[in-house]
Amino acid sequence: MDLSFNKFTFQGLKHILNALSSHPNLAELILANNLIDDEGGKELLTFLETKPFLEKIDVDDNPMCVFR
């Protein structure tokens, strides 16, 4: 699913990830060129830890820097 260039932020990302959590066949998620910040990056990490079905994720060109 390509959701690049939509200018969504943390709040938008939360809604998107919530909706996608019920789609077990999703293999690719492109979130490039949005406004996902560190808070959104942490939310995304939590989502990815519980969704091993994703084969590819692209978060290029977002203003986040997440370290564990």
C-alpha cells in the first residue's frame, strides 16, 4: 500500500496503523515523504513488532529519528 506524499503526522499515522492492523495480507507499506516525527516512529515500531507479515516498509524522507 502506497501512502507516500500525504503529509500526515503522528495522529494520522495512528489512525492508519489502527485500520491496517486488521489486514493480515498486507505485505508492503510505503510511508515515504510524510510528516512522521519521532513519536510516530515509535508508534510504527510498536506496530511492526506485532505485524511480522510485512515484507517491506519505506519511511524515507520523514522527520523522525528513533533509537532503542
